[in-house]
Amino acid sequence: MASGSPTANIDDLHGMYIDDLTTGMTGVFGKTITEADVTLFAGISGDTNPIHLNHEFATASRFKGPVAHGMLTAGLISAVIATRLPGPGAVYLSQILRFTAPVRVGETVCARATITDIDRAKQRVRLATVCQVGETVVIDGEALIWVPARN
């Protein structure tokens, strides 16, 4: 570290604590899905279904063209929880997902998580989760996360 630089404090990296949260709070994360995102996700996940990667195959499908992986899109919910609400320190316990419409390369997905219930004794928070492309809901569901308390 350079002379005169402040030392890092672990609390500076932390997101919100359970006592900071109230029902109705919402976090949002947006991302435009690229062809590189789809290709990289296929490589990382091993999901090389041609519905995502082969234009000719996908054009003959019910989607009439390639679509992004549903779990790639669902990963944006994780981004909301990890970076926005409650942020770093939160731990996923479960996620229910309902895939309602496809996402295509070039579309911008807005992922939103809204606190619906807080169990302070167990340090658990329930969130309504949704991903949209414009006004179209592409995923909806519910997450349960553990949120640390201040020591």
C-alpha cells in the first residue's frame, strides 16, 4: 500500500445488516445481454444447448431464434442481492424461479428484489424477485437469504 493511503476497513466492504432492513425495500440491477455473455455462460455451465448457440437450430424452435440461458438471466437476481440489497455479506439460502418469457441477445434485463418478510431472530429475509425486459416479466420468483447482524 502506498504511503498515506488509508487502510482498508472490512466494514467498508460490507452491505446492509439485518437491522438496516425493512419490508418494501427494493434493489435493482440492469444488464444488456451480449452474445459473449451467452457463449461464456455456455462454457462455464456446460449448457451448450443449441437453442442458445446455433442460429439455424434456434430459428426452427418455438422461439424463432437464439435465446439466452434462463439461468444466466436468473443470475442477475444474485447480482441484486450481492451488490445492492442487502449487498456484500448476504448468503443465498433458496430461490424459486418461474421462467415466463425468453431473453434475447441485445435485450436489457432489469432484475429487482423487494423485501417481503424479515425474520430477525433467524437473520433471514424473504424477497420477491423479478426480471423484466421492458414491461415483459421474463422471470418471477422468491428468494430466501441470510443477512448478518452487527456484532
